[in-house]
Amino acid sequence: MLKRSLLTLSIITIMSGCTLDGDDGAVGAAGPAGPVGESGQAGQPGKNLPRALNIEVVGRFNTGIYGKSAAEIVQFHKTSNSAFAINSADNQIEVINLTNLPITAVGNGITDDSLSSVPFTFADTVTVKDATGADIDVLLGEANSIAIYGDLLAIALAAPVKTNNGVVLFYTLNAMGEGSFIKAVSVGALPDMLTFTPDGSKVLVANEGEPDTDYMFDPEGSISVINFADGVPADLATTVNLTTDMVFSSDLVSASDFDTDVKRRALLQAAGVKFAGPAGTTVAQDLEPEYITVAADSKKAWVSLQEANAIGIIDLEAMTIEVKALGFKDWGQYLIDYTNKDEVASFAKLPNVYGMYQPDSIASYQWNGATFIVSANEGDSRDWDAYSEDIRAADIIDPDELNKTFNTELQALYDTTGGDDGLGRLKVSAAMVDPDNDGVVTKLYSYGARSFSIWDQNINMVYDSGDDFGRISAAILGNNFNSAHTENKGDNRSDDKGGEPEAIDVGNIEGRTYAFIAQERSGDLFIYDVTNPFQAAFVSHYINRDFSTEFELDDDLANPCDPTEGLDCTEVPLTGDLGPESIKFVSASDSPNSNPLLIIGNEVSGSVTVYQVTEL
């Protein structure tokens, strides 16, 4: 249609310049002035222009548990007007009633504690069916994810030993948000995220399959598909296997080109998929499914493979997966603060330094009948006791570490950016340092892209926010820029993935589609108008955090606030939200207060915050 329109326009243009019936006559006298048109409405934005949004905290729930993932993944149940949030510290779900949610902002969104919860608990042991149909009793570990479809609740739980197979629990929910158990279904190792398809016919589970820290056992990553019939889940899940169900769409690749694991790895690496692990691991062991989003017609899904810097396209009819590499961000084209040893918010362009997109959360939406995927480009490394790719740039040329040499261009950049305290501080992947194994390093690859991106359904990039997040956050937060969620100290994440875009969702407000992205470390919330994915535009920034408080915690410790370790959480309740992990958009039509809402789970502060988002 586009080509035909352009051709028609060209023909009209050419003909308009032709003389077919002799020379043109003289120009006639001007006609009388037409009537004055009606005045437009003052202050009304154009239909196709980004509109300003008002963001207000209208409710907040605080568990009072800090640094222990006490408010992680959130969902919304319309029938009971409740937010559901995983409390991993107590291994239960907090059911937070939003029926009386106000339409005006609370007095102080940072310290508000106006919402309360009722715990939703589950058993320690359940019975599942095995492949023969026999009943097996299994122990349950930690809840990792929840999904709600209508009045159905699905909970993904790991096994007590994370390398064993996990379980999905199914419940029906009543008008109070209380659950009646339906059944449990066995899935793969470490089910990290699950979602219903839009038509409710399936639940898809991303089984991350992480190794144990000494790599004595490394389960395969996989996707479990649980089918529904008449509202009841099947006894057994079907598996999309990252070995036998992998396909390649290229006409240049035949089945015999990837019929062994060595061939599959070679093809994927040549396409740009990153592999990092000890020798002898398989492709399926190295690919770790993280997060899933599904097309509106429920026929196709996409899964982030974070550490591999890839997204898998799942055909839910053929039950196959195609892995697509995401490429790299050229930090020679964008500004980045790469060290925590200089002034706060000191930006530079870094030629021959690249960022791996490595999204965690992804979501999707429709434009012109096509699906587009949005990704929060957090970044992550394979970092275990028995194997770690996580190094600083300085370690590459350290004789006691990798003992390699930078080429002339990279060495010059290293020297001019401050050496060991400059570019040397940036965390990079050892797995990609010297692909030719000649001892000379020409490029560096850091974790994450410090951005969000939009991809088409074939995982071609449509848009990336570039260096927006860093520049906007630095301008607004000043000396608090790139603070971690463990203390109020600016610049302490500049060397390591920056603010870390973690959570993402999309939603429609007054006919416009918006992407909402939260940064895990610094806590920023960014809003972009993505109605037309080819013309995405920044709209607003918000942060619900007080940087004037003093605290320090360590979320890697069993007691994150242990005073014997010099830690102090006394002022955490005064600090606001720390560590946003998930976002759930609630449309105005589903909202308890009839306005669009954002529900955000903050795992470090243990709080769930409800925002009202309306047009100004």
C-alpha cells in the first residue's frame, strides 16, 4: 500500500508540472476572504502528541521487613479490588485491599502506611502427578512469581533445593481475595516467572535453571506450558525444550546445521548470543529463561534470556523456540558515567566499549495490529563460586589477574579516562574479553544498557532510550545520582550497571500507550509515550525516596540490618521505596478509584506503593 501511494503521488507530481493544453493563463484576481474559523480549545494537546501526566501516591503498604524481598512481584485482582504481593521473607502473599483507595494524594508518599494486608498462605508440601499419572508428594520452597487471570491465581514456587524441579499452585479467588486450592503442577527447575496467556488457555512458566554455586549440578533452562480445559489446569505441563525444540528461521541454516549441541552453540555465538560458563555445559544449561510476555492472540510469546543477551520467540502452536541475539549498545555514541571514583554524574563517550542489553522484565503491546516488545535493560552476569565472568576493566591488564594487553586505541581511552580509577572501575564480562585468544583486547562489554528498548515481533530494535535515564536522573537527583538501594550515597553504582532498569509494564491512558520503567538501585520511575513505537517520547520522571536519611543495609546477609556488621536500618522507614522489582498497570476501567494505577513492589524497603497516573 505504501509503495502504491508513493507511486500515485509521484505520478500526480509529475503531471502537475506538465503542459497538456498550451500555456497557462494569467493569474486571476484574489477572491474574497473566507469566514473566520472557530477558536480552538486552549491548552488541549494534539491527539498525536505526548501529554503531561500527573503522578501521585494514593496508598502504600509497608511490611516493616527490610532487605529480604518482603514485597517483590505484584498483581491485581479486580473482583476483590486487591493488590497481591509476594513476601519472600515470610513466604506468603500479602493481599492488600484497595477498595477505599482515595482519588487524592496521601499526605506524605514516602512514609505513608495507609494500606494494610491479609496474609495468603500455602502448604509446605503438595501432591503432584508424575509422567505415569502417579501421585508424588513434594516439598515447597520459596515463592518466586504470581499471575492472576479473572479469578484464577497461579503461584510459582522453587524447590527447597533450587536445582530440583519447582511447582505451580493454582487457586480460585473469591470476592474477598481468599483462595480455594485447585491443584499443583510440577514444572522445571527454579520457576522464576509465570503468566497467563491473554485468552486464559495456558500458563507459561520461565524455568531459569540456575546452577548451584559450586556447579556440581546445573539444570537446564526451559519453558513449561500448562494447558487449561474448562477453567481447570492439566495435571502435567508440556515443556518447550531449549535443545530439541530450538529452531532457526534463516534460509541459510538447515536442520543438519544444528543437530548437535556444538553446532547449536556455534550458530548462536555467531549470531551474537553470549555464553558464559565452565567448559562442558550445554546450550540449554547456559540459557536461563527470565521473563515472558505473550501476544494478544495467544499464539506467540517472547522470553528474555538475560545473561545470554537474547530473547526467545516461542511459537505456542508448534511449541518451538527461536533464540535471537540483541546486539550491543555502542557507548561511543552515548554518554555514560562509568566509575564510582570520580565526581558524581561525570559523563563521557567511550569508543570500543559496549553494553549488553540483557533485559530482565519485558512486556508487550499492539500497534497497527502488530506486537511490540518493551524491555528493561538491567544487565546481569554469571557469578558463582565455581565460575564467574564478573571482572573490572582494570583486571584485564593486571598481571595477577587476566594479564592481557589493550590495543592502542583502548589503552589510550583507558589512560585518558583515569586509568584504574576511571575506566578501570567499569565491570565487564571476562567471557568476551579476548575472543581470538591472542592476548590483545580490542573491545570491552559491560552489563546492561541503562535504558529501555522497543523491539518488533521479530526482535529487531525499533527504539532505545539511549542515555536518557542517566542524564535525566543526574539532572534531577544531583549528588544522589546512581545511589544504590542499600544506602544513600551518590555515584556508588556508576561502575556497575548504573541505576539498573528492572521493572516494566505498559498501559493505556486516554487513548495513549505508555511504558513505565523503574530502576532497581536508584528507585527512579520513568514514563514514556510509546503509542507509536517509532516515535517514543519521554514524558515524566518520579522518585518516592528521601535521600537525606542515613542508613546502610546489606541484602546479601541473613540479617540485612546486622549492627555487628556496622549496619543500621533505623531510618529506612523514613527513606521511602527501595529496590522496585515489579510494576503492574491497572486501567481506569478496572481501577478501584476509577483512575489508572501503578502498583509497584519494592523488595528492599518491603513496601508496595500505589500510584495514580492521570493526564494534567
